[in-house]
Amino acid sequence: GAVVSQHPSRVICKSGTSVKIECRSLDFQATTMFWYRQFPKKSLMLMATSNEGSKATYEQGVEKDKFLINHASLTLSTLTVTSAHPEDSSFYICSATTGTSGRSDEQYFGPGTRLTVT
Amino acid sequence: SQQGEEDPQALSIQEGENATMNCSYKTSINNLQWYRQNSGRGLVHLILIRSNEREKHSGRLRVTLDTSKKSSSLLITASRAADTASYFCATDARDYKLSFGAGTTVTVRA
């Protein structure tokens, strides 16, 4: 089946620094990728939708200057948390879709990245 | 925003027993999906049920969907210790975006 990887799996950074998380579709081309955030013992919250070659669409309440998303190729999307603060500590999960229509029943999830900001 | 509400929030059962959890949602959907998440890990897709389907089976999993009540249930039969995880329902309502429920934490005791 389709495989999505994320790198790194865990990252610890100091407050004020930026950190980049990669999401890759390993064996398929992903026209659309999604970025989610999950707090401990909570559900996944959609942050943004990333389409290859165009600007990401952010959900209400998500700061686009804080969470920079780039979808430069059909197999790679990156999420950069800029000027990170302890409240940005969270589990970030991406998913990718194979369908040109972006249908959710073709979404494949990455294993997640645990970000800790000290 | 979150659409699904899951019930119960937590469930503890003995190995071999069945586990049932429910999901309710608010708007019309194209499909509803169930996922499993082990602690600190990513999501594993379990089953997808479309809005025109009422019941679906996959191994020890049985999912029902009642669009008139805007609810779905996930039944895990003959539970095993390895079924210990959090289970989430997710609805596809707004285009292709998934909206996740709050999740049910299932603990299977040996």
C-alpha cells in the first residue's frame, strides 16, 4: 500500500528557533497533503491543506506566518514552525492523497513528528 | 473544526470481550472512517463506510452507519491485548477534508 514518511520522528528545539518537518509520499505522487496537530490525549486538528505548486490553505485560527508550508514536489511537503515556543510543542501528523480530486478515502497518514520546544 | 463526538471517552474490557464505541456527527457526510492510534504513533486506517452503506465488516471489526441519526458505531469482537489503543472516527463532509472525533481510549486487560 501507499506509504507516507515523516522526518524527523522526534525533535527538541530551543525557544525562538525554527524547525522543519518533512512529509514524503514514498511510492506514489501526492497532489494534496494535509497537516494535522494533535495535543496529548486529544484529537487531530487539521491545520492546513497543501497542494503541489500552490499556496497552502490554512484552517481558521492557524497562523500562516507561524506555520510555513511548502509543497515543492508531488512527493514532498514541509512544515516549518518558525520562532517556536513551548506552546508549539505537539504531535504533528501529515497525510497525503493520491487522487486528483483529493478524496479523503485515498488519504494515507505519516507516523507523526513529536516536537518539544524547551 | 471537530465534527465528531465519540462515546465513551474511555473503555476498559477483559480480553475476549467485545468493545463498542460510538461516533456522532453534525453535518451530511460523503463517508466516515475509523482509525486506530497506538500511544505516540501515527494513525492506522481501519475501515471506511460510505454514506449509502449501512454496515461493513473487516476481520473482527464491524462498523455501522445510520445517516438519519448521524451516528456510527465500531464493534471490535473477541478483543485482544494488542487492540489497546485510541480509536477515532473521521468524517468527510467538507470537500475532501477529514474532521476527527475526540477519540475513545480502549484498554484491553489480559
